[in-house]
Amino acid sequence: MFAPRLTMLSLALLTTAASAWAEPAHVPPVQVVAGPAAAAETSSGRLLVFAQKAEGDKAPDSVSADPFFKKDNFVAAREVTGLRPGAVLALTSKDLAFPVSIDRLPAGEYWVQAVLDRDHSYAYSGRGAGDVVSPVVKVTLPAAAPVTLALDAVVPERKSYWERPDGKPMFSAEDRAIVEARIKPFAFDSKALSAFSGKPVQMRGFVMTPPDYDKDTRRYPVVYFTHGFTAGMASLADSAAGVLSQTGNKRLPPMIWVFLDQSLPSGTHEFADSANNGPWGTALTTELLPEIDRLYRTDLKAGRFLMGHSSGGWAALWLQLNYPKLFRGSFATSPDFPDFTAFGELDLTKPNAVKKDLVMEQMEEVLGEYGGQMQSFEWVFSPRGANGRPQRLYDRQTGKVDPKVAEYWLTHYDITRIVRQRWPSQKADLDGKLHVYVGDKDDFGLDGGVRRLEAAFKDVGAVAEVRYVPGKGHFDLYAEGKERMALRRKMGWDIWKIAYPDSTLTDQPPMPQSAQR
């Protein structure tokens, strides 16, 4: 873990909202000053400075920018290496910035904060353990004197998955003992991925066994769950604890759950074999699945099942379609773009396609060289370029789509095209196995791609389930009334009925709200 330190830097404060913030103010440098506890070691990373317009006098806990929820905020960046206490560094108008350069930041009041992203993970998951941050400071521009920011706090490392970020326990001592007995983290060494990368690569996640697992010798069906973009081991731990709670309360049937971490520095790998990320689908199906079956009492006759949301939903579809005999069913919720004729505003089959809204991509370029959402898609779907990085689907300044890259995406990863091509010959292995749920008001318009997928199902005579949940968006799809994870519970019982159609075990009456997780 990075030792606490302060670092002296002299920065020039960067840019903000091109259209909304028009007239430039003459801004003196913003200084980030080392304090008395500065460490002696050198440090490297990506220095980020954020600004947002101030409303009121109460400072926010943090200032940040991201292309989903804080796309109107300002960020500037520079790579730094060998940074020592007492060093002075100035960011200028030549440095990366979004949405405009430093010299165009207009007069007004702003909250500002600096972050040293030491492991280059900010574009994917935001600030994390080991990053160094300054306090949030209010600045009025133009300023009569330099504004001082001190990189004086290190984001602490989370000591346990079962502690909150502030270090407080998530459970009582008694409940934690149950959680640790039933939920086990794993780090599996993959030969296929290691050979691809030329260095050791592990597949990580958690295995949750039902409460009575150690009391008998019976076998259980297995649910493989994976997460969406920005998530990772911490969110999986929370999901595993929730499933364990529901299972213990008999709101879910007794099954083995495997929670798969699909996060990488490049984003999410989607469990697809990729020219850039490596053979994640192969590694999962030929290495990890047999290892889970060896270590745990899995009931392969009852079957393996897939579940995932958003990017995890895409992965659940992808794995079922590409390995139809290995899985008995896929429950995909709000899956990312299954049809590349509806990749956001783009139809990749159209000649001379141009993406017009480039806010996400241009902000990602400042936040990091990799790890952003669009960057993540390219790491999965694009061919590798001569520079060893994924070829870009479109130019970040003009939005012009590269037709060769688009064709590669369509040929290799368009799920609706795969359905049309493969379903007729694999109907016996696929019919009845795909279950797709999406809100009809999805925040990212993903219901549009699902409708195209449904059309493909109909065209090939597929037996598949597609449900549009009225009034639901991307983030509240699972909630029903006061029950936050109602859809997960329903899908769990659907899986149980497929695994054991003659079982008399059924869902129990709702628990009190205080007991739900």
C-alpha cells in the first residue's frame, strides 16, 4: 500500500464546459503544496484536476467527472513519473483537458480537487486505494493569488470485503462468521490467459455455498453471475452477501453461486475471446468451470446457469450462445448492445457512419488511456492495431467510423447476427435457454437493442423469453415495491424450476423490510 504523503505541485487550473462556459478568465496557477508528512519515495501516475461550478457554500465530499453522471464537470490531466516531495509541476493549456483548455475557464465560483491516480484505474472505477487526493477547495475566478491544493490524503485500502470503505464492519461478529464460512474468494491461475499475456493471469471471484452445504452430501445447481461496468470484487462481495441472506431466509432456493470478476485495467472483458484481452471465454469454460466442479458438489445434471446485468448481461448472452451445451440457461438483464445496428446512435452496417455525440469519448481520453466505457468495448471487440492497442471504432474528434473495424465488430461479436447464423443448426441446444429482461425506459436506450434481438429470435423460430419491464430503467430494474432485488429472486426460482421441475420447494412469503437485502 502506498504510504501517506504530500506532494508539491504547481498546477494551472484547467477547463470546463465548452458551450456553457464561454468567455475565458485569466487564471493564475493553482498550487498543490507538499505538507510536513511528505514521504521520501518517488511516485508516478496520472495527475487529475477536477472542477465543478459551485452552488452554495457547502463543499461536496469530492469533485470528480465521468461521462455518465458528471459529464458537465471539468477535468485536466498529465502523466507524471518520479514525482518527489517538493517537486513543482505546472499544467498548461497544452495538457489534456475536457471540455476545453485551461485558458478558457470563465469567471465564476468553482469547487476544485486534485487526484493522483497511481495505478491508472480512475477511468474504470474512479479513485481507489493508494490514490492521493487533495481537499475540496472553493475558488473564485479570476483569482487575485494562486489557489493552493494539497495532495495530503491517501485513499485507504479496504482491509476486508466485509468492512465498509470507512472501516466499519458490515455485519455483527456472528453474521460475519457465517458469511466467511459460506462465501470464499478465489484466485485461479489460468494457463490460457497467462500464455496469451506472457505473465501470470488469475481469474478471480467468490463462490457462495448454501447454508446447509456442510450438513449433507447433496449436490447443487450452479449459477455463474458477473457484474456490469465499473464494478469488481467489492461489488461482487456485496452481491454474494445479498444472495446468501436471501438463501438463508428461503427467498432463494439452495444453489451454489459463482460470482465472476470480469474487470480488467482495460475495462470489462465480457468473457469473450478477444484479440486484445485474451481468451477469457476459453479460460472460463475449459479451466475454471472444471475446477469449480472439482472443488464443489455441483449437480451437472441439474445444470449450470448464467446471470448478469448490463455488461454482465451481454456476457451472459455471449456465453450461452457460444457454449450452448455447457449451460442450461442464461438470465440476462439490460444487456449492453446485442445488435450493432443500434450501438447507441450508430448503425455500424451503414456506410460513412459518424458518431455525433463525442462527450463520453473525449472525457475518457483525459481520465485515462484505457479503462473507459468506449475504450472497454474496443478492447473486447476491435482487432489489435500495429501499436499493440485496439483499433478505434471511430475517430475521437470527428466521430467518423472506420468501416474495417466496424465490419470486424459485426462479423465477430454482433449477437443478433450470431443468433440468425447459428440458431437453426443449434436449435436443440439453445431453445428455451435465453431469458432477457430490460426496462422499457432504460437509461441508455438498451431496450432498443433488445427489441432487435427479439426480432432475430422470431425470424429464426427461436424459443426464447424477452420481457420489457414497464416504467423501469437501467438502475431500478431489479426493484419491486420495497424489495430491492425482487427480480434476482424471481430469476433464482425460475432457475430452480428448470433444474428440478418436480421439486415442491417454493418461494416463501416476503420477509420484513428490515430483513431484506
